[in-house]
Amino acid sequence: MAEAYVYDTVRTPRGKGKKDGSLHEVPAVRLAARTLEALRDRNGLNTGTVDDIIFGCVDRAG
């Protein structure tokens, strides 16, 4: 069995989905990208050594 490591967890802000909320124009894909970048940066990860990432999204992406 392969070894697995959990380096960190993080979540993005979540609002009530108001059409005029501060994040209403930010697509879920962009929030996801920023989240992954933050995890990489604050843990000094070499992304070339990462095989898999488990990522969840409560809203539709795209």
C-alpha cells in the first residue's frame, strides 16, 4: 500500500450566495486555484512530487 501524507487543510470563504456579495464575480475554479497555490506556498511543496490531490467543492465549478 502506498503511503499518504496530509500536509495541510484550508478552505475558501463561503457566503450566502448573494448576487451582489463580495465574491459573486469570482468563479469557483479561481477560488480553487488560489487555495491550491496557498497550500503549495505555505508548505514549500514541490508540485512535481505530488501525485494526487483530493479537493471538494460545494458549488458547481466552471
